[in-house]
Amino acid sequence: MESLWLEYAWALLILICLEGLLSADNALVLAVIAKHLPEDQKKKAINYGIIMAFVFRFAALFAISFIANVWQIQAIGAAYLLYLGLKHIIKARFGKENEKFREDVEKDAAGKGFWPTVGKIALSDLAFAIDSILAAVALALGLPDSPLGNFGGMDGGKFLVVVLGGIAGLVLIKFAAAWFIKLLAQHPALETTAYAIVAWVGVKLTVITLSHEDIGVLDHDFPHSTVWTLIFYVVLVALALLGWFAPSNKKHSQTDQV
């Protein structure tokens, strides 16, 4: 039983670290959305937006708990995570950086009142949360069943991991985004590493999909096997170490911090 909760704790720690890296840029965009407001309203708008985002995220998590084990949903989630991760890696390797996206966000937000800005912050966070929610579900589905019963169509322990990961994302955006932005400035390769991990989690969800009882390409127990678990975590740790020790060859701006 102790090893079970140890595996759950390890998955949650990975998810929190991933949430932190992914939330750094997200926090900058949320700050840009509120940039046009008076100083005394900026932080208030972000705070209210994050509260609304929490409600939206929980609703999304509640809905996904009922469909997480549907293989078609798993396949779509796996394809999206692979697309998202590989797109960012290719862009980082061959593309050119620009600030056009943030400029467009700022231009679109300009002139909007307090509450419309709050709503835009909440909806933007939900859009950002799609990748992290899917990554959390993929990590959770690979865990062994817990003794906590079921929530919707999902094991209660797995659902708890997903919920705690989602809450961690909002907390990190609010309180730790500046630290993660500084961390990315010192180790810029970590941003690409985060998306490489997202793609690797997409591979994990692909394995889960292929082992679904309605597909049967892989053995049903393979995603929970010791061999696959070791392969997954060894590659994940290797990616993290590569990102941490990769030489810094570009500078990140640290403007518009939350």
C-alpha cells in the first residue's frame, strides 16, 4: 500500500513541476490581458479571474472524469498532446521567436472594462489549462487503482491527482509564476523540455489507448507493468536533466510579471 501512495505522490510531484513550467508563459499572458486596467484594478482582475478559472477548471475536470476511460477520448487527447509538444519543439528548433501573440492579446484586451477583462482572464486560463488537464489525466490513468472507489467513470485516487494538479496550476500562476519565469531565464531549455515531456506524456496516453479493452493492440496490463513504468520515468527524468543542463543560448525577457 505504501508503494501505491508513493507512486501517486511521485506522479503528483511531476505534474506540479510541469504545471509550474507551463504556467510561466501563461501568467505573462494573463498579466498582458489586465495591462490596460488602472494599477489598483490589475491584481484584483487577475485574482477574480483566477477564482472564476478555478470554477471552470473544476467543471472541466468533473466532466472529463466521466469520459476519461473512453478510448476515443484517450486517442484524441494523445494526438493533441503529441501535436502540442512536437509543434513547440519544432518551433523552438527551427522557428523564430516573436512577441506578436502577446501584442495581439494586449491589443484585443485594450479598452475593455474590469469585468469583461476578468472574464477574458478566466476563459484564457481555461484554454491554457487544456494541455495540462490532458497531461494530468494521462499521468493519472497510468497509475494503479486506489482503494478510494470511483468518481464518475474514473478511479477516485486518480481523479484526486488530476484535481490537485489543476489546483496547483492556478496556485503557481498566482504565487510562483515570477520564480518560474526567473528559472526559465536561467535555464531557457526547460521551456522546450516541458513540451517534450508533454509529448512524452502523449506517448503514455497512446500506450493506454492501444491497451484499451476495445482496442487490444497492447496487453491490457502493459501500461501498469514494471517494464513500461521504468521506461516512462527513466525517459522523463532524462528529458528533465537534459533541459536543466542544456547550455543557455538565448535570453528571455522578464517583463509583465504577475
